[in-house]
Amino acid sequence: MWFSARSAMTSRHVSPIWLILAATLMGWPLSLPAQTPGKAQPKAASAPQSTAQPENKDATCAGCHDAAAKVSKSGHAKVGCATCHVKHDEYPHAANTPKPACVTCHAEQVGGHAASVHGQELKKGNTGAPGCDTCHGGAHELTKARTAEFKKSVPQTCGMCHGEVQQKFEKSVHGQAASQGVAEAPVCTDCHGEHNILRPSNTASTVNASHIRETCGSCHGDLRLTRQFGLPKDRITSFDSSFHGLAAKTGSQTVANCASCHGVHDILPSSDPKSMVHSSKLAATCGRCHPGAGSRFALGPIHVAEDAAIHPLIAYVRQFYLFMIPATIGIMLLHHLGDFVRKFRAMRLRNGYAVLTPSTHGSFRMYPFERFQHALLASSFIVLVWSGFALKYPNQWWAAPMESYPHWAWLRGWVHRIAGVVMVIAGIVHGVSLIVNKHLRGHWMTLLPRMSDVREAAQSFAYNLFLREKKPVISPHSYIEKAEYWAVVWGTLVMALTGVLLWANNWTLRNLPKFLIDLATTLHFYEAVLATLAIVVWHFYSVIFDPEVYPMDLAWLTGKSPRRHSGHPEETPHATKPVPSVDRVDEATRLPLK
């Protein structure tokens, strides 16, 4: 009682300073909500969230672990300790806590590594195979992979296991640029990949033969880089247009690619005498695939774009065909368009869309042996057109009906060569038959050019263009058949000669100047284009779309044509078989007059 009373009395006289001091020591709040007279005081709200920075828990780890200081300077500087070290915020730390797994944050990279040649070796128990820390360093001191410092160190990192390759690379044009700090210079990971590195024999590898062009092209086909470093801009396009590039597109695994000629890790500028593509080394480099190449004549430039020519003759030939093809096909289209309009109007519209029945007897056109030769020529030509343009345009749907077949490129090549041999044999048989058979020779002589052919062609062209009213008299074997026949003779000779030079490329490169094989390539391609278009426009119209024979002139099968020809005076002396007489024919429709 005494103590309580005494305390009560003295509390009224205690200084406010002592109250504040006591409250501070006891942890009481110093600020109280002010009360408004006559208004109830609301309940105390939760304390507002502090804006102060949270406590640095990593600093706590640093009290015992010096790794924290290393992490602050590494690529994991923004990653807290507890992100990788689970439950290590409890002390003492639990025993047997599993080691942090990189896959927790880097699932894609770890998955790629597991499928790579390195990951597969680790699965086999090869403890020497590199894991994440081998290349990136420890988790506490790794360098960011996207920095220039890290990229510059890649050759040394890979060289820990591939020392011999590293030495070659450092002497190469790529290695020297990388050592000088050129950020765009390729290092090991730019070509082989980063985490998903595969063996070169694996078809999915970026350095597999089927992907070398794309790998090298990522830099040498980049216009920005070629401009920046003064590199030739046509290296990829010129390779694509070459036989090597075209064969590679078809899936050939044996054809030469960039690495076959330039090297792999020891690539040097072509001006360096040690380079595989230096002028003094070209014969040896090409000779690995083409024995003896360049032994008699120096090999010229290899990368030649389609619109460039290393020899004036090649340029002249290309310019000739670029003019001749559109001019020739244009004249053919103009001639046949006028002919079609004339005949369609006279034969199909005159009697109210009358449908003509093809002649059942027809006129004699081809002997049985001539039809056999035509079958050989037509079948080989069709196969040659398809298999040849399939090489030039391998990405078209019609070019690779069997592209899933592993040896498709090899098969296509041999199909093309066999068809070429068949066409040459057909030509030889044709020549021999003219020598030994007088009937065939007499029939062939109707195809010899005459001055009257020029007159007939001019008059027919004028008639088809509505510049002449009267239809001219046309020979049974007129300028139409003669132009086509002699074009086939010329085209067969050109294609056979150039085809042999290209097929026997080892002999050609060994015994002839290289520009001749480039010339043969140019001639072979453009002559094929001209021949194909001429057959489609000129021949197919004459035997299929011409209203006079539609839907088809079956002379190639029966020997008789539905066309009705009157005997032409200039052909009669050479004919070995009398031309059957026919009634007078209408000059517009060529139908017999009653």
C-alpha cells in the first residue's frame, strides 16, 4: 500500500524527459494518434510498408563464404545465393544438400548439351568430357557469354581439349581477326554451335557437308558484313550456280563444298601462298577430286557469277543466247497465234462451233523405222529436260519426286547421262539409216532447205498476220518441219559435245583450259532452255494445238497425218513413194471440196 501510494504521488511529479527515456528503453511507440475531441479514436491500422531497402541476405552468406565476393563480379551478380542454394538460409545448413543444377534456370541450354557430343560422352562415363563449368567456369565466377571478353576466349577454352585445332585456328584469317578483338570474326561456337555441338558426320550438325554452305553463308552471304570488311559479295551466289553448289542442293554428300577447297580451321586468304586456294596450290586442291587438273593449263577463277564471264567467248555466247531465245520464241508465238486465229475461225466457227472429226486415212508422213527413231528421240529428250533442270532448280516440286531416297543425287545424275547416251545413239542410228536405206534417204531429202522455203515462210507469216488475203501453197515438208528438224540436228550436236566435256570433267580439266568447261556449261544450259521452249511452242502446237490436227497428229504412232496436202512440185522428184492424190482442197480449211 505504501509503495503504491508513494508511486502514485511521485508519478504526478515525474519529469516528461524521464518518461520519454523510459519509453525508449522499453520499446514503446513514441507517437500516438492524436485524438479529436468528441470523436472516437479509430482502431490502430497495420504499420505502413517500409520503403527502406531489404536486408542483403547475400551479405550474411559473405560472413562465412568468400564466394559471395566473386559472384558480385560474375555473370550471376544479380542472382541471389538462395536462388541456387536451396534451404541454405537455414543454419546450421542441412547435410547432403544437392548441388545446384544449371537446368533450373538454363533448361534449353542444358537440353542441347545433353544431346551434344559432349553430353553423350558424359553419359558414357567419360569424365574428361566438358560440362557446364568446364567452358563457363564456376558458377560464382563465370563471365557473361555475350560479352566480347568471353567470345575472344572461346578458342582458348576449346583448346583445353582441342589443342592442335586451336593452333591451326589461331593462324587462320578467322583466328587472327578474333585475336585482334574483331567482334564479327567467327570463333569455334559460330560454326560448331554452342551447347548442341554434334559430330560432323551427324546430318544435323552445322558443320556437316550438307550444311557447310549455310554455315559459311551466315557471314559470307551477309551483305552488311561483306561491305564492312570488303569481302567479295558473290561468293555464295557464285557457288550456288556452280555444279558443286547445284549438286549440294540435291543432297550430294560427296561434292566439294566450301571446306573442301578453303580448309576448315586453317583457312587463309587466297593471296597467302600457304592458302589452299592460292594460285600456286589450285592444281593440288582441285586435284584431290579431279586428278591431274591444271597439269597442262593454269586453272582460272573458281567463283564465277552467272552474269560475269572470265573469258570474252563466254560473254559473247551468253549475250547471243539472251538475245536469240526471246527473239526466236517470240517469232514462233507470233506465227502460231496468227495461224491459230485463222484456222480456228475458218474451221471451228464457220459452221457454228462445228467439231471436226480427224481424218481416218490421212496422208503418209513417217516410215515405221522413222517412228522408232522418233520414239527414241522423244523419250530421251523428255527425260533429259526433266533430269537436267532438276539439277539447276532442285527446290522445285517436280525436281525431286524421290528426294527422300538417300542416293537421289547420284540416281538423277545417272538417269540424265543414260538419257543423253540414248539421244546420241538415236542420232547415230538416224545417220546410218540414211546411208544404208535409199527409201529413208529419199524421204529425208525432202527436208533439205530450198530457196522456196524462204518465200513460203514470208508468205505464210504475212498471211498469219493478216497482211495477205490469199493463203499460200505450203509444201508437205515445209519450212515448219525443216526448221524443226535442223534445229534438232544442231541442238543434238551441241548438247552431245558439251555434255561429254562436262561428263568427262577430269579429262577436260587435265587436258584443256578451264574456261572451256565454263563455256560448255553455259552452252549446255542455254541450248537446253532454247530447245525446251522451241519444242513446247513450235512442235507441240504443230502436233497438238493446231486446229487442223487437234487433239493430236498421230503420225508419230500410225505414220499418217490428218493434214491434207496436195503434191508439191519441188518435192515430187525426191519422193520414193508416190504422194496419194487428193481432191481439190479449200485454201482456208484444207478440207476436200465436193
